[in-house]
Amino acid sequence: MAPRDRVSCGCKHPALWKWKCLRRQSQCGMLMGLERSLQQRVADQTDSRRHPAMAGPRCRITPLSVTVAAVVLVVLPLHTESAAVQSADEPPSRPPLQRPSMLQPVFLNTTRHVQAPVGRPAYLHCIVQHPGDRTISWVRRKDLHILTVGEYTYSSDQRFQSLHVPGTQEWTLKVRSPTPADSGVYDCQVSTEPRMSLAFQLDVTVSQARILGSPELHVKTGSDVNLTCEVAHNTRVFYWYHNGDVINHSGRPRLRLETEPTVSRLYITRMTANDTGTYTCGPSGAEPASVVVHAINGGHPAAMQHNSAGLSRPAGWPLLIALLWLPLLVSTVVAQAHSGD
């Protein structure tokens, strides 16, 4: 059996890894060593037949043993390498398991239009699936200003803050005390190549408070008054003013406040002349509303009741009587003048 050429055991397929090539070369070397050993044993057996006295206890080499050795050292490794070559050339029937960092990020947002009243915190929620080790940033589009990078605030405006709970897929941009100037488009960006971006629209609205009823009220002194103020957004901070002075904590016993998330009520017990004036309701994050309250003197209702019980007479009734009596007076004077003549 001629020795195998070592060059023929080199790496032939470009898809094989380097360690596979080295293993194949090692297996070829083992095979060539086995062939040399077999050749030596065949030669020894031939000599033992020629010289029986020199023969010792040796292992018998048969064609079956050579075949088994060849299968173990050649066929099985080559089968493994052929499977590797096939997997490199052909797509696998089942996709291999991938690490999270190898998966492509995906935006899962369904709501991207946020409305917030002035002065109330605004939240923009960006949901990214499979972010891996990539960084999530928030950018204001109108000036391309980077607001946050990861969990850190990059902007000098500390009203902007990044909120993220480790292990979750949500990255939130919080805007404290927003103003109408903060309205616009904000981009949630993922540090991929090329960069992924999702736009969010923020609208900061100015609410208008409203006091139910007429803008001017006339209340009888001694009566109770209820002023109800409403606002569109939720807020538990309502300030009431009487002629420009805050009355929330004025300590006036006849004034009482009841406040709900969107409604505030001011109760005035036993209205007096000192309670006359302008009352203003100023909710947090909304434009204020005002109403003018007049206190009517308690003595007037009696006069009004007297006028309503009797018949009303016109204010110029004495002049009317004089005009009625004037012709009779003139005729009397004329008659007396004729009788004198």
C-alpha cells in the first residue's frame, strides 16, 4: 500500500472552519501512520512465514480490521464535514437560535399623538422590542436637539427626563411643566445601522375655566350663593380670588370650598354687602374665569312688595291733572270777565 500524500489532506472547501481543516489534517496523519504500521506488520508476517523460529505472538491483521479502521478514521469525520459543508451551502430547514442582540429591533407603539395641558407633566412612551445592547435616544425634531441618551438627560433643560425600568421594553420621555412652545414632533431613535426612528406628536393645550351661570349675579343680602367652576382636564388645584385677593385660606367662616378633579365649588353663606365684587376661579394649567356678584339691600324687597300690591301710577300724574283742569279754569276766567262787562 503506497503512502498517502499529505498535501491531499488540506482544506478544500472555503466554508470549513480553520479548526476543522486542522482536524482533518490530523486525521490524515493518523491514517498514514496506520497504513505504515499495517505495512510493517504485513512485512513482519511475511518474514515469520519465511522464518518460523523468529515469529512471536502478533496480532493478526485482516482486511476487515483495515476496513473498520478506515471507517472510523475517515468515513465518520468526512461525514461530519460534509454535513457542515451542506449547512454552509444550503439554508437550514429550521432557523438557528439567535441571541437577543442579533434580532432586529421593532417598534410596538400604537399611540403616537399626545395632548397635555399647560403645566401638567407630558409623557411620550416609546416601546422597542429586541433592543439588545443598542441605545434609545429622544431627539426634538424642530432643532435636532438631543434630549436624552439611554437613561441620561443630555439636554441642559432639566424639564426633560428619560424614564426606563431595566428589563422592560418601554422608554419614556417626561416633560415637566410643558408650555405651548414645547409642542411639536419628537423622535424616538434606536442606534442601529441605518438608524431607526419613530415620530411622536406632542400638543400642549391651554384650557379655559368656566363658571356656570350668568357672568353677573344679583343676590339678596342674607341669601346663600354657590359658584361652580369647571375645567376640561383633571386638576385638584383651584385658586379662588375675591377682588384679586386669594380666599382659599383666608379663614373667613362664611366661605367654604369643595374641590374635585375637574370641578370646584365656592359657597358663600348669608351674603352681605362686603361680599360684593369680582370672584375669579384659577385652576392649575388653565385660563381663569370670573363672575361679578352684587348684593341687594334687604330693605328694598319691602318697597318692591308694596308697589306690586297696589296699582302703579305714572311718575308725571300731577302734570296730567293740571292739564285736565286747565281748560275749565280758563273758561271760568273768561265767563267772569264777560259778566263784569
